[in-house]
Amino acid sequence: MKEAPSKDLVLFLLLSIVIVVFTSIKLIDNFIMDIILFILIFVSSGYSLIAVLYPEENHRGLLKKPLLFLELSVFLTVLVSVILKYSSLGLQFRDLILILSLTTIVLTITTYVLRTNQFKAEVEEEHTEPVTTSEMLTFTSKGGLPYLTALTILSLLMIITVIVPPLNKTALWMVPGSLFICFIPGYLLLAIMFPKNDDLELIERLALAGGASLILTSLVGLTFNYTSWSIRLELILIVLAVFSLLFSMITIFRMKKLPSEMRLSIPKLEKILTIFLILCIILTIGTAGYTLIKPSGNGTTDKNNTTDFYIKGIDGNTLNLSSGTKNNITAVIVNQEGRAINYSILVRVNSTILKQDNITLQNNQKIEIPVDFTAGTPGQRKIEFILYKLPSDKPYKTRDLLMNIN
């Protein structure tokens, strides 16, 4: 039997793996190279997504849909950018390239399986009478779609609870997170590959869904292990939720092509997921409301859940300096937030920037930042140390010193 065409998929899969390696280990640290990698993965991500939506098409058919191709590339890029922007990572160019590359790898592998199944189905149904247009018009939108909508909402809710304060400071995100690690991504991936009720037995489908989810979780964790972020549960959950969101949307698209009586539908599971979704929404709203309106007690802050930011070895707020002399001031940052935080520090005198840098600190990690400068003309000037907690652009903490230059 003639094999399913897969040369284009192999090409994009290898390209994505190469980009992941280049981005993770910073083999070539050059902005022009980053732009080239981004353009390549931008195109690859859109192609991989349109290939999943149209597994029956080869590369010639897919390239005849340039507008949809471009829209899907933009959609994936914007989606990942928004998630990174409002996560603890902040919107970094290399992070965007890495996440798009991982997404492309998963989508490409999914397309390969779909194409293989499509070819087998065409051979097996060679003599089966095709469904007429009039019969297609009688198909309803029921059968499997309501619970897929619930899973789509649950995926969005997972992303929100992980990246949006004050929800991400509670254990609430662990409630749906357990399902994303053990079940949901694998189940949706199987729904893409086997969208019909009779494709798999129920027990077989549930068992494979659990195994596929754990494998996907392991692969995502292994990938993060070789990056500067290391393995962090909240990052893994964000990626799994993004995958689940994409898988759910692709499954809805594919099921709409099937008769309603053939669509994957598990009534008991649908009811359980719907109830679980309602409980998660109630918990999310309740926790957010409680965190926002709870009394502040005696008005003191918890010193074990904040960031220490101070100037090392300076007593008081005044420095007496001599004009033309070289000086050194050391700023100290200690992360006690209970999680990894991305900071940005800005040191300036009037409109002159002495130092500007982005720093990532793990919980309880301390860093000393030296600032070297030469005292200018005699007079009084204020030197400002401004700390930002990314992705916010509002100052988190500030320290000011008055310089008397003689």
C-alpha cells in the first residue's frame, strides 16, 4: 500500500527540533540569528496547525490556503505572546521562539498520525458509498461538542489561575492542574486522532489518555530541564494548558465534519467534566473575591513573602563625593516571594541611566549588583535605584540616595 506523504512533516519536525536546540543552549547568541529563527518557526507553526486541521491534504493542497496559513501563524504567535506577557517569565523573544517550536513539534507529530489514519480509512472504505450533500446538511452540531467546549474553557481557566495574581499565589491552580498532568491533554490528543465513537473502546481510550498525558508532561518537563528556567510545575501546566486549548479547538473542527451519531461522546464523562468545570469557576471567582476583599489585619506585611531591596554598606541617604572620582555602589536583591521572579533594575541620575538589567531569581536567591560611576561636576544630585517585578511596568520598590559632589 502506498504510504502517506510525510516529507513535509519530517522537514518541519527536524527544523523545529533544531530551533529548540539553538534557542535552549544559545548556540549562536545573535539578534539577527534570532530573527531568522523566529521567521522559520512562525511559518512552521502555521503550517503544522493547518496540517492538523486538514490531514487529508498534502503540501500542495495546504499551500493553496495562504491566507488561512498566515492567520494561523499569527494566531499561535499572539496566543503564546499573551501567555508569556502575563506569566512570571515576561515576554522574552527567545522564550517565544522556544514555546512556538515545542508547539510545532507536537502538532507535526499529531498530523503524521492523522495522515496515516486517513490513508488507512481511505483504503478500508474504498467501496463504501460516500455521504451525499443532502445528508451532510442534516448533521447537527450535537454529539461530543458540548464537553469539548467545557474543556476549552477549562484550559483557559488553567492558564488564568497560573499566571494571574492573586490566583497564582494560592493553591487553587493545583485543582485543575492535576487533570492536566494526568488526563486532559492525552484525551484531547486521542480525540483528534480517533474522533469516532467506535474507533476505540472506552477503557482503551481512557487508559491511553492517561498514558499520553503523562508522556506529554514528561517531554515538556524534560525540555524545560535543559533551559534556564529548569523544571517548574507552573510552567509545565501553562504549556499543557496551551496544548489542550489547541487540541480542543482542532477536535471541534474535525468533529464538525462527522455525522453527529458518529462523533465521540461519553455521556457520563461529559457530566463529570461539566460539574468539575462549574466547581473550578466557582472556586476561581470565590478565591479571587476573598483575596481582593479580605482584611489586611494589623496592616503589616509578611516579611517572608516579599523582596528585600537595599543598598549595601550605606548608612543614611546621603553620599559625600569628590568631583571626578570613580565610585562604586552595590544594590542587593533578595527574592523571598516563594517562587521564581523576573526582575528589572534601573539605576539613573536625573535622565542619565547608569545601569539597566533584567534578572531572574529563584526563591531565597540573593544577588549583588555593582554600579560603577564617576562623580560629575560639583552640586547636589539624586541617584535612583528602581526595581520592577516583571511583567509589570510600574516600580515595585525604589531606593534613593542624595549625592553631595564637592
